[in-house]
Amino acid sequence: MKGKIQWGILCFVLFISGAFYLQSNHEWALTQRAMTEVSEGVQQGEKASPLTLNNLSGEQVNLSDFKGENVFLIFFTTWCHICGEQWGQLELAKKGGLLDDVQVIAVNLTKGERNVDNVIAYTESITLDDVVFLLDEEGAAQDLYHVYGVPISLIIDKEGIIETRVDGFFTVEKMLESQIINK
């Protein structure tokens, strides 16, 4: 009988200790709690990392300004031929009604450009309406979003979760696989 009481007390103490440990700030406990939340990052299923850049007029624009909207985020350069073809795919998607409920935000990797004037001239040649053009002049967005080549496209839902990430050419056919674009 005395042994059963001792075992009961030991189990109770271990249970209480475990509960306190999980509420602590110990690295393992923090990792376990973080794994149950949506992590912030740049890959599919993650909450899109915060992004603040200047638009072509020099005004700051935050990605969070578009919370509540579906977003097609594309990273591009003016000298990238595939990026030029990507604009054609976006125009086809727009004409097909696939981007009716989607805000297109285009981030130019300005650090790799000759000058901002070239970027502005390039954006004026794009016929897609309502695109928000942003300038990544310091390369911060490029580093943050792990942009190692262009184009890179992300589809972000109204809650800011990345539904799709495509490194390279993103065809209309591939866009149709998106639950956001193809609804």
C-alpha cells in the first residue's frame, strides 16, 4: 500500500513538473509551441514574411496593406527574358478572369539593375492593369524571400498564407491549379 502511494505521488510530481516545463521559456518548449502555429517565411504553407518597399513614386508600401486580399507577388528584373514572357502569361490570366480577385504586386530587384529610370520605363511598357510595382533597391526582399533567380511568383491568400511558390516560369495552366486563382 505504501509503495502505491509513493508511485502515485511520484507520477503526480512528474505530471506537474512536465506542465510547468511546457509553460517555461526553455528552447525545446518554445519549439514545440511554435510548431503548432503557422510559421512565418517564404515557402508554401507559411505566413508571408513582412515586406516594406518603396513604389515607383517613392512611397512606402507594406505587403500587410493587402491583408484581406489575394495577392500574386512576382519578383522580376528588366533584363530577364523569362520575366518578359511571364508578363504575357499574367495578361492571359487576367483576360481569362483568373486575376479578377487578385492584386498583382511586382517587386523589381533594383539592386541588379542599371538604374531606376530603366525600371520605370520597363514598367510603363507593361499593359497589365492595376499592378503595384515595388523597388527592392537594397536587396532586402531578395534576401528575405530567398530569390536566387527570376522570375519567382507567390500566390498569397487573404490571411497572408503562401498558397503557391513557383521558382521560374509560371504558366496559366499551372495557375489553374491554384485554389485562389481557379475558384
